[in-house]
Amino acid sequence: MGDTEKLRRITMTPAALRVLAAAARLFYERGIHAVGVDLIAAEAGVTKKTLYDRFGSKEQIVVEYLADRDERWRTFLAQRLGASHPAPLARVLAVFDASRAWSAENSLKGCSMVNAHAEISDPSHPAYPIITGQKEWMLGLFTHLAGDISPEGAGHLGRTLMLLHEGALVAHGLNVFPDPIAHAREQAQALLAATGDTTVKQ
């Protein structure tokens, strides 16, 4: 998130961690607007007073939920990129592989940021910068990786890779056809091979 330092975050006590775990599960499974603080408190085994003492508002719980998802995804992706083959083509494909693995384990109903944006479209909402910030960061990552393949066309190539990636995440959540992220990976590989980078075959 480009504006991480501007976000208000809270210190996590054991009770706050229970609230966050319950809220994260409920928000992802049922939707942010559909879940109230009464249900979150009940699922976390805390009182509403404790919930408000720790977070102050439901909006802050949403901030913590999305910020935590974003941080965990970035750490997961960094580990996958760190372990990938250093060739430019392999590093781009490693992003798709990471998304496929992450989605299978953490995002059966699709990208949490895309889902959240369907409910939070007001830029004044404190969680909005987290949602858009992650996608801006992903575009920056794809553009950077594309620059190692085609420096003069990095911007265009990065946007194309981003569209393949994000479209696959949406298709994964909709479950319209099987394994859309693998399909997007194949299309990305074909696109990158056409630029002349064939140093690593996947």
C-alpha cells in the first residue's frame, strides 16, 4: 500500500486478534455489509464493549481485516519470487503461480480486495486506500518485471499482465470455468515468449 503510513492501525491484544480472526472469516464468507458487530463479537467470544474498546468502530475492523490480508499476500508473493528462477520470464510466471496457490488456500470466493471494492467504492472510507493500493502495487510489480523483458514496452506489457492476472482472479471467484489462473499463466507465457524472452521454459 503506497499510503500504509497514513493508515491508522491498532495494537493487537489477544481479544483484538480473536475479533479480527472472526471478522475476517465472516467478512470474506458473507460480505462486509452483511456482517454486524454483534455477530463478530459473538463469534469472537467477546462483548461488544470489548470490541469497541479495541477497534473503536466497524470501519476500523474492516481496515485491519484488509490490511492483514494485503500484508500476508505481499509476504507470500515475496517468498515465491525469492525462490523463483531469476530469469525474467520465470519471475513473471511465478506471480501467477503464487496467485494460484494463494487462491486455492485463502480465496475460494475470489480476491478479497475485488470483493471488498464491490461494497466499498467511496474513496473517503478508511479501507479504500488499502483496496486500491494493493492493485496499484500489483501493477507496479508487473511493470517492473516487464521492464526486465521489454524496457521500452514495460508500461504496456505491465498493464496487459495485470489485466490477465486480475481477470483470472475474478473468474476464479465466479467459478465459471476450471483453473482460470493457470489459463491466464499460459496466456502470459505466450505473450512474453513473443517478446523474445525464451531463456526459461515453464
